[in-house]
Amino acid sequence: MSRFKRVLIFLGTLAAVFVAAVGGLFLTQWTGAQVSTAGQVEFRNALKVPPLARSTVEKDGTRVFDLRMQAGTTEFEAGKQTPTWGFNGSYLGPTLRAARGEKVKVRVANGLDEASGVHWHGMHVPARMDGGPHQEVGAGKTWTPYWKVDQPAATLWYHPHPHGRSETHVQRGLAGMFLVDDAKAGALRLPKRYGVDDVPVVVQDVSFDGAEFDHGKGFLQSTGFLGERTMVNGTLDPYQVVGDELVRLRLLNASTARIYDFGFSDDRGFALIGTDGGLLEKPETLRRVQLSTGERAEVVVRMRAGEKTVLRSFPQDNYGDGWQRRFGGGDDSFDVLELRAQQTLRKSGPLPDVLTKLEVPDGKDSARGRYFGLKMSGINGRKMDMGRVDETVTRGTSETWTVRNEDGVPHNFHVHDVQFRVLEVDGRPPQAALRGAKDTVFVPGGSTVKLAMRFDGPADPSTPYMYHCHLLYHEDQGMMGQFVVVEKGQTSSVKAGGEHGGH
Ligand code: C2O
Ligand code: CU
Ligand code: CU
């Protein structure tokens, strides 16, 4: 054999080995990227229900809550302690509850050794009380926001929003629910006994060996952390015993990046009664409700005596291309929570036919439109800058915001302070699950949503609110922008540093 031939064979073999190695690596990555716990979970642990936060009422009627952020350890699996963070405890936080029209005040104490904060997701609040990156609370400091609750009954939540560090703060356990009540909703015949037939369901995905959370990211995906199992209210493999024919689940996707498509293992229908910002106009019978990170849904499921069913997250087909679906979690499925009906159940009447009248605008009175192009590299080509105001809106006006996913990576879109109506998804009216008041909406690869919202103030030209992708890794990377609400003709005057909360 000529020397030339031997060199050729050698190089050819080298190339073949290389291709096989890369192909093999890719194949393991591709297969390994799909995770499923469907049908495999032994539901061993009674669901923990976050306690209702205690409050006191001041002379002027202000309801006062205390939230203390603290580090601790949590035993998710018997005998294994995991370092975690929580509010008034070691993991997650109590459920705050207040009624429309009430004045509230929350004393937020940061007992961690780094700055954090608390943002009231979905709440209509003055900008200085919003708890975004301009109101970080330093280590050892307290911050006491106050406002008047002025919005319909809804399932809201709270979580930290420190600039560039939201993902780890939420993942370590800093999250809780904030329920708003109102008289009209209270008078409806809906399940409403907290923890009994009205159950908070805070869903998070985790990946850990018991002793430590894994914060790793697969190198072929860009959605952020994706865990390989789920917890509800910090309970692994949870079951809930049900004593009523109708049970209401307040679903919150508190994961940092994972998107769920919830339904039941036996494919039963359920009634969707509420979305992010409160009740729908009427119950909608559905088999699936998709929740991207930060979104909520209130569902009512009917149980028969003695039966079991499992709240499951199913694979999703609207997730962008095959690559994003596989590496971004769209092919995954999870058994999230088992419902176990007792042998005899308390009777529950039928659901009301009419629930409420939506208070979100319908787009007809929009004073102007704006466009938001979503890309990993930033919104409208810009990364978040604390000192730059991206949009200035006039108090008391409605606007139509068009949001488009421009890079194919799964994103969603969240706007602080307001609830919006989804007018269109890709030029068509939205499906049932998006016909309520929303503050966060999934914007899968290639899609465009049109949103109508109204800015009711109060105006504050010096303090911005945020809009951002709620996949927290993306938010931390700079997929966020700032808007101020001003009186007609006013200009903004925002300083980069914010007014660091606390004293
Ligand atoms: Cu749930 Cu800007 O946050
Ligand atoms: Cu928010
Ligand atoms: Cu994103």
C-alpha cells in the first residue's frame, strides 16, 4: 500500500470515529432530554398546604402582614436535608389573602445574606410598591410596601425580582400565593374552603439528589433550568384526599422555565373558572390547560366517591420546532398530584352559569399600539438597563401591545401592574383558556399575540414597572424592559440605581 493510501485510510477512520462519536453524543442527548414521570409516581406524601398568613388590622383598617425571607433546610425526602430559602419558614411562603377595597401593608424583612425583594405578581400597585428590581431589599433590611387592593378576586403570587438573580431566588424556594377576594365572587356557589375543596397547587420542577438542588442546564437547550420531577407546595409525590364532589385547584406554575400542559390521567374534562387575573365570564369545560411560567389557572374537577385521578402534565404540540420541543421540555410529561376521593363525598351543586364580567379592555378604545420583539438577546434588540425607560404610557389610557417570538426559543410575556385581554393569537381569536384576564401569556416560537390593557395609574414618572419574559433565566439574561406611567404630557425621570429599599 502506498503511503498516500495509508494516510487516507487513517484520516477516513478518524473522520468516521469522530462522526460516530458526535452522532452518539447527540443521540444520547436527544433521548436523554425527554423526561417523563407519567404512570411512574408512587404518591406517598400527603400534600402540604401553605398556611394562610396571619395578619393584624390597624386602626385605619389597613391589613398588615409580615414576610421574613430566611435560609434553612427542608426534608423533601425522608432523612435528607436540602438547603433552601423560604418566607416565614424554610421553603415557599404562606398564602396572603385580602379583599378588594382593603388597604394592605406587608413588612418584608430580608434575613438572607444577600439582597433580594418581593414582587406582587399580577397585583395592581403603585410603581414604588411593585417590588421589582428598583425595590431590592438589602440583606438585613426591611421594606414595607402598602397599597389599596383594587381588582377582582384572583389567584396572584409573590416572588423575588432582584436584577439578574430571579432564577436562583425563586428556585431556592422564595414564592407564595396572594389571593384576592371580592364580594361578588364570594357570593358565587364555588368551592371555597381553603385547603379542603379550594386547594393551592404550586407546581415546581426539581432535580436533586436529596442533599442539593441541581441548577445545571443541558447544553443543547436555552430555556433555562429543567428538572426531572415535580413538586406541589414543596411536596414530592403528593396526594390530596378529597371529601367533596367538586374540588377547586388553584394552579400556579412557579417553575423557573418549565411549561406545563395540565389535564388528568384519565382524560376527564374539568371546568376552567379562572385565569391569571380572576374569574372567567363563564366556566369552560376543557381537557387541557397550558401554563407557562408565572401563569395561573383555577379549575374545578368533579370526583366520584372512592375514585382516584392524577393531575398530569402532557406533552405539548405548540412548542415551536422539534429541537425546541425536545430540548426545551415540550416532549416531557409529569404526574403532578393524585386526588383520592373518600368513600362518601359531600354533595356539591352545579357550578354557576355566569361567573363575572371581565374588567379588561377589549382593544376598541386603545389610544396606541406598541410592538415587542422577543429574542434571547433582548426585547426589541435591547437588553434590560435599569437606567433606560423603554416605554412611556399615559395614565388612564388603554393600549394594544403586539408581542412576537422572533427567535423560536420558548418565551412568554408578563406585564407588571396590569391585567390584559388576549385579543388575538396569530391573527385569530384566542382559545378558551386565554379568554380571561391575563398578566402573563405564552408566546411559542414563531407566534404573535395581541394584548389590550389599561393603565390606571397612579402616575409616577420616576419609578418604572417591568415587562419581561417570565422564563427566569431569560429575564436574568436581560429579556426585560421598563415602562413608566405618567400624566399626559409628563416625561420620565428614572435613575439607574433605583431607590434601594430598606432602612
Ligand atoms: Cu412574576 Cu416581573 O414577575
Ligand atoms: Cu409581575
Ligand atoms: Cu424567554
